[in-house]
Amino acid sequence: MRILFLNGPNLNLLGSREPEVYGRTTLAEIEAKVRARAKEMGVEVEFRQSNSEGELVTWVQQAKERFEVIVLNAAAYTHTSVALRDAIVAVGIPTIEIHLSNIHNREEFRHKSLLAPVCRGQISGFGVNSYILAIEAAINVTDTKK
Ligand code: DQA
């Protein structure tokens, strides 16, 4: 199984960005943890970050035929991007929405995810562990109902 991890805007700043909300782990360190766990679980991962909505849309489109599951931390685009939502629907690859923070106990504008209704599920609020839990969810995603 090949899992595509996509990270949205400002996640390249993890480590120094609002550490009281997001912790002090950098995105490179998260990637290393994901790779170590994926290796244990016998799955392949690709890990990318972009600040550009269009680039994320293109990566979702290109995932077809190459990846079985997408794990998506769309960051702020979670709350705004009809384009990302449409791309997820268009490619039809099971997608798991993740967040480091619990978006439901933060500002009101973060409570709404435009992506959640077209994702298989959402993992939110477990810090770096949201990424690790997503590997488990991805491996079992074919067993879960659409
Ligand atoms: C985030 C939550 C979003 O609301 C925010 O815009 C982010 C990060 C998270 O991982 O907790 O940039 O996706």
C-alpha cells in the first residue's frame, strides 16, 4: 500500500509556529516518525508540503493510480477550499483528514471543515500522533464504509 501525506500552508513552520498550539516538533521530524512507523507497518509513504492551494489540488489529482490513500492536513485550506474538496471527489481516492490541534475546541471559524464530508474520517487533536494514527486508519480504510 502507498499512502500520500499532503500538508498545507504554514505547516513548513512547525517547530517555531505557535508551539503552545502545535508543539515543537518540526515537519521534518514528523515525516521521520511517519516513515519509521510506516516501515514497521510495511507500507510506503510519500510526504509533501505546499503553501499553494493549486499545488495541493494538482497533487491530489496526480495521486490517481499511484496511491491507495491520501492523508491530508490541509491546514487553513480545510476551512476554505472548495477546490480541494472537489479534487478529492474527482479522484475518488479514500482521503483521511488530519489535524495536529483539535479544530473543534478552537476559534469558531475552524469548527467547519469543507473537506470532512468528502473524507472517510477525521483525526484531530492528537498532535504528532494524529499523523501516526492516520497510518493505522489508512491501512484499514478499505474495510470502512464509504
Ligand atoms: C491545522 C488546524 C487548522 O485550523 C490551521 O489552519 C492549521 C493547522 C492543524 O493541524 O491543527 O494550519 O490543520
